[in-house]
Amino acid sequence: SDTEFWDKMQAEWEEMARRNWISENQEAPGQVTISTIEKGYYFHTENPFKDWPGAFEEGLKKMKEGDLPVTILYLEAAILQEPNDAEAWQFLGITQAENENEPAAIVALQR
């Protein structure tokens, strides 16, 4: 319906504003990159799970429950703890795609 379309457009607009789409050489408020290798993927700095033990496993649980935003936070935390965890990057990319954040999904899957 028209209402659903405009609601989705509004949500996408708010997501773009929240992410403050910037060039690769600038840092967005509330976002941080973990290294120059991951250019283009901005992690949430206000992630309450960044020091969570077993963040990857918790992320998988939340994924099964369908809670995509929380899944993303857990997977980002897991990657911040272990930046070379290919499986965590893969699940993060898949989850970002399911959450309709294609730019973040592409960067995560390329990693």
C-alpha cells in the first residue's frame, strides 16, 4: 500500500541520516572504523555489547529470534573483539542484507 511504501521510505531516510553518509576519510559521530582495511564499514560506538563475552554466539541466538538490530550489535562486538573472524563478518553481512542495509552488507561480505 502507499502508506507502507512511505513508511519504508521514511525509515530509510532516517537510517541514512543516522549513519551520516560521509567520505571514507571522515569519522561520523557515533561511528568508528576498526582499521583502514575495513574502509566503508562504520561500527556503532555506543554498542552496549562491545565487551560481551560470547558476543558471536549471542548474535546467532538473536538472529534465530529475528531481532536484526540487536544481532548486528552482537556481531559487530564479536568482530571488534576478533577482527579476523571470517564467519562473524559473513553473518554480519548476511544480517545487514536482511536488514536492508546493502552498503554495510557488501563491505562486511567483502571482508
